[in-house]
Amino acid sequence: MEITEIQCQSILTRAGGYLHEVCSHSLNPYIGCGFGRSACGVGCYVRHNAWLTKGRDWGGFVEVKMNAPEVYLKTWEGEKRWANRRQQPFAVFFSSSTEPWQAVEKRYRLTRRLLEAMRACPPEELILQTHTTAMLDDIHLVAELSQHCRLRVHVSIEGDTERLPGLPPPPATVAGRVELLRQLSSAGIVAVACLSPLYPMKNPASFFEQIAQAGASAVVIDHFIEGDGTREGSRTWKTDLPRSMETVDPESTRLAYRDRIAAIAQKYLPVGISAAGFAGHYSKY
Ligand code: SF4
């Protein structure tokens, strides 16, 4: 793993593309991701971003934006005004193209320092997105911050399948991530399970019942088709993910599979679909 310390000019990126519907800004403390060679890295849409990878292997590099908290504090007020002028809340998605609690976070504590900066100068809305139970290191800070802004944590759990054939292991076990939902909810934090991208499921009814009992407020179901930044899922079709999914259930690579799973989820929890779900729009159940 190549780790580089860098200075950034800006840390709040005005949202475009599918994120436009979700937030006013994205915030990425790192460039690259230490989980890029785990299961989620196979279907990760960021790996296709040539501007960001600059030809490097996804999962082989991380750049650490050392001055990110200071830059946040310098720019948050102007960016909040920018969002509000557009009749939008100042809503930050943390993070859209990296994992805030990846392994290097233990060394740099950049995500923690950014959350501390936000405690002093909070956004109006904050979405924390994670794949890993390591965010429990900061659960008290997140709980405190949730008193200062509308905050929700998106926990990525692709489904109830621990490991797909031919793919590497995930950053955290399914049971560990369900437990993360439970602990967040017990701490009074809004926690949402994100099945993104949706994997073939063994027993969806039992899984949704389990996450509802863990205290999840909602579930987002996001298929790689319509979910990887292309209408047909063409980026993901170039990876090993669809082939692996088809060996478990050939139906799972069709968009109709998402709708079938969403209909089951609706018996247990409010359900959001793809970008609308990430934006916090859920159907009643
Ligand atoms: S943790 Fe997130 S950003 Fe990192 S490889 Fe997995 S999906 Fe991509």
C-alpha cells in the first residue's frame, strides 16, 4: 500500500451527478481506499474514475489530506451560504469515494478530526457512509454531533451473503455490520442499512427482520444496474461481480431482482431505492 501525505486546497466538493439529489457537498478525507482489494472494491464505481486513480491500481494507494479539518473550518461558512442560496440545506455526504474508517484512519485520525471540526461548525445535514465496524471508535463523537445537525449513518451491507464465489472477503462480516446498526441505534443515532450493490440473498425476509430488530430506521436497496453511475450498469459488467452473482442466482443481475427484494423489505422497514434512498426518501411500510 502506497500512503502519501498531501495538502488539499478544498475539502467540500459541490455535488454533481447522482449525488446532486442526495446532498449539497461530498467530503472525502482520503483519495483512494484501503478496502479496494476487498469484496466491495470489486464493484466499487470509484475504481473507474481515471482522474482519481491516475492509472494506479484501486486498493494500492491512499492519499491522506493532512490539512482537511483546517480547510473545512475555513470554508464551511461560504459553502453553507452557497447551498442555501440555491434553496438547499448544507448537506454533506461523508464519504462518496473513500472509506472514512479504513485502516489508515487508526494512524491519522483524519475522519475523527473532521468530525471534531464539524462539532464546532456543523453542516445542516450529515450522511456518514461506512463499510466497517471501525466507526465504533468514534460512536460517542457521532452521537454528540447528531445533537447539532440532522445526521444519519449509512451502513453498507450488500445482503445476507457473507462471501460471493471467487471474490475476496469483505471489509467486515455481515454479523459485525448488523451489530454496528444495533449499537448506533442504541446510541440514539439514525442508522440505515444500504444494500449497495445488492448481492443475491439467501433469506431476505429473515435478514430484513433481523436488521429491523437491530434498530435500523430504513433500508436502501441499490442494484448495480442504475446504481453504478450508468443506466445499464455497464461499468460493473466489466468486473467479476456480475459473474460471481450469477453463479449464486442468475436472476440477481436483473433489475427486477431489486424490485422483488424491495417488496419483501417493505414488510419490515421503510425502503429507499438507489439515489432517492441515499437522499433519505423512503416508502412507508
Ligand atoms: S469501502 Fe467504499 S470506497 Fe472503499 S473500496 Fe469499498 S466501496 Fe469502494
